[in-house]
Amino acid sequence: MKTVFVKDVNKLTSGESITLMGWAQEIRVMKNIGFIILRDSSGLIQATFRKENKHFADLTNITRESVVSITGKIPEKVMSKLGMEIVVDSMEILNRAEVPLPVGIVDEVEVDFDTRFNNRFMDLRKPEHHRIFIIKSALLWGIRNYLMNKGFTEVQTPKTVSAATEGGAELFGVKYFEKDIFLNQSPQLYKEMLIASGIEKVFEVGPAFRAEEHNTPRHLNEFTSIDIEMAFSNHEDAMKMLEESIAAGVENFLNNVPEAKEVSLVKEKPVTPFPRITYSECVKILKQEGVDQKDGEDLNNEGLKIIGKRFENFYFIINWPTTVRPFYTATLDDNKNFTKSYDLQFKEIELTSGAQRVHNPDELKSRIEEKGLNSDNFEFYLRTFRYGMPPHAGWGLGLERLTQVILGLNNIREASLFPRDRTRVFP
Ligand code: ATP
Ligand code: AMO
């Protein structure tokens, strides 16, 4: 197993013999000296070959991006501009890369989107692309850790299902032996059913599938949903859990990923609580601004841009109208036209939807039917409300959206290793 990473070399003393393994990013041979710029997942180092070295001649045969193992010593005086150097004693070529490369790693030439994503394994060798996933991982780890510390249990629910949750239109149908079923849009019904099972606080990190018809810069057909559900809680409790989870995730990547501060738009742990604005206040502002915004309708992109300008980054839009929220959303105690719901926004982009849920089975059944859905299809879910279902609340947070907005990526696909969209199910 590889034991020394490039980033560790600075901690070693000169004269020490080490073996480094990685990719030959650049090869340069001059009359009396030659170099390989060796890259591994942690950084770049210059490997220097003196003419008398038996591998000096090999340098003319190595192709860019070949995988090599290099043993050598850290020199007394580092000459490399990279600030990291190893003077080579021996080298083994572990695997030779073919030429030409499908996409370059260091070349400045603009590569079109399709070429990049058709060759994603190479595209990810670029440190700036690789770093997105290190940050995404640290962000998720911070959120997970926060939820674990708050007593949540991580669960896994089925992705092959027989009922829609978030409305019928965006569903992928799947042939399942002799039945027609769907890929799950959200673990919504299952996380609520687990509340009835008495686990009380659950979270899931898993794929969610949406048959989005149009290619947009912020929609994927398969994304990672971070979902929570908590018993004996209301929407306010769930919002607090959300803002604290996000603050913990951001804090974790800022503290643990080198150069994260330079590339992140959010440079400090976000201050909580996040500001809140009601849907009705938004409508009032938009009407004043001359936007064609109707009461009771979703806020469109133009409107969200205007509202987003009023906040530095994260904020909640709360109390959405009942007409635009799913059947499981609880209504306000004093006004059935509005809900105990919220979206978390970052500027104009929605990151999370959440709410307190309906926990009365009769009300839930009517709400399903009011949305034009067949309540018989939801019997497996409804029955769990008839034998002791606590009041509960939760949210669903899109991990790629969160990564996208925090890093200011102009396309959500940059935050997905192998994105799925209307035209792409490859590689
Ligand atoms: P929802 O929760 O409403 O099902 P969502 O979680 O995917 O959708 P968004 O899609 O960001 O959240 O919703 C915000 C706004 O984006 C919507 O009000 C709508 O105007 C717009 N929008 C949603 N889906 C699409 C799409 N496929 N193409 C273009 N615009 C869209
Ligand atoms: P919603 O449908 O709003 O809510 O989805 C929750 C969050 O998931 C992300 N998201 C997406 N990300 C990328 N591509 C998509 N096509 C896509 N669709 C959604 C967004 C969004 O805010 N059951 C509820 C959650 C709940 O109430 O607990 C739900 O799924 O970041």
C-alpha cells in the first residue's frame, strides 16, 4: 500500500528515502537533467533525474499521465518552483498512458462540456474539479456528524416504489417483473412511516430520481437527497436543525479542506438563525417591483432573483400557500390556506423544502384526494397513521445544489461525479 503522499513530503527531513506513486503530469528532458512533475491526490512534486541515473533514458519513453512509482531522496536544497522535490534513485512505470489523451489535464485549451463529461475520469484529474468532491464529502460529513450527535439514526429506504410523493409528472417508470413501478422521487413517505415505527429521529442520504424534462443548470435527473424526519417536532424545530446542520457542514469543510476558503463563496461558518421571510411578504415585494406574481402561485425565477438580492446568502421563505405544497404538508392552525412549510434559499436558488406534516389520517386522506391522487395507492402509508403517529416535521436538502451554490458553480453537473440529465446517462 502507498504510505507517503505528496503533501506529507514537507514534513520529512532531507536525505530521507521515500517512495511516491502517482501520475506523470509533465515530463521534461534536457541535456543533463530531466524532470517529472508527479501528481497524486494530495498535490504536485518535482522528481529530478540526474543524467547519471539509469532511468534518465526512460524519460523520453514515458507518456503524460502514465502511472509511476518513484523512489528517491529529499534534497538538502529544494530547487523546484513547486517547493517540493525528490531526487530520483529509481523509478518503475506501473502503467503507461496511451496517446493522445482524451482531455488534457494541464492544457489551457477550452474543452467543450460533452467532451469533458464523456471523459469524466480524466476531467476529474484536474485539481479544481477533484476539489469539488473533497469539499462535497466534507460538507456531507459535517452534516452527518451533526445529525448523529443530535441523536438521529441513519436509515436506508427503497428506491423502487409503487406510489409518487412529490406529484405525478416527474416520475420515472420502471418495469419490475410483471408490474409497472417508479424510481423514488424522495424518501418522504418512508421517513414518515419510520416516525410511526418509533425511531423518532431519522435521516437518510441517498439518490432521488426526477424525470425533469428540461436541461437546466440546477436540475439533475438523479441527485443526492439528504432527508430528515423528527417526531414530536414542528416546522420551527426542523428549520433550526437545518440551519445548524448546514453551519456544521460548512464549518467542517472550511476547517479540513486545504484551499476551501479560496474557492468557497461562504468563507465563514454561517451565522444562525438564518433570516426568515414569509411567502406573503415576498408576493407583496414582487407586486411593488412590478413583477407579474399572483397570490397562491409558486414564486418564479424572476421573483426569486429579486427576493434573493435582499439577503447575503442563506434565508428561509416560510408559510407557503397550501395550493403549491404537497399533500403531506400541515396547514397553519389559524389559516388553512397557508402551510407550516419553508424553503431554504441561497440567493435565488432553492436548496431545501420542508414542513411540519399532517399527522391526522383522515385529514391526510382528504389532502391526497384534493390533489387528485388515488388514496388507495397510499394505503400502505396511510395505515401507519392510524395506530399512533406522532406530530412530526422534516426536510429534504439537495446535496449537489448545496455544493453548487456554496462553490458558486454555474452548473449543477459540476457537483455530480457522473451527472444524469435529459440526454446523458453515460458514462
Ligand atoms: P419543487 O420542489 O417545486 O418540486 P424543486 O425542488 O426542483 O421543485 P426548483 O425546481 O428549484 O425546486 O423550484 C424553483 C422554481 O424553479 C420553480 O418555481 C420553477 O419556476 C422553476 N423550475 C422548476 N423546475 C423547472 C424545470 N424543470 N425547468 C425550468 N424551471 C423549473
Ligand atoms: P423537494 O421536491 O423540494 O422536496 O426536493 C428537496 C430538494 O431536493 C433538491 N432537488 C433537486 N436537486 C437536483 N436536481 C433536481 N431535479 C432536484 N429536485 C429537487 C432541491 C430541493 O430543494 N419530500 C420533500 C422534502 C421534505 O419535505 O422533507 C421534497 O422532496 O435542493
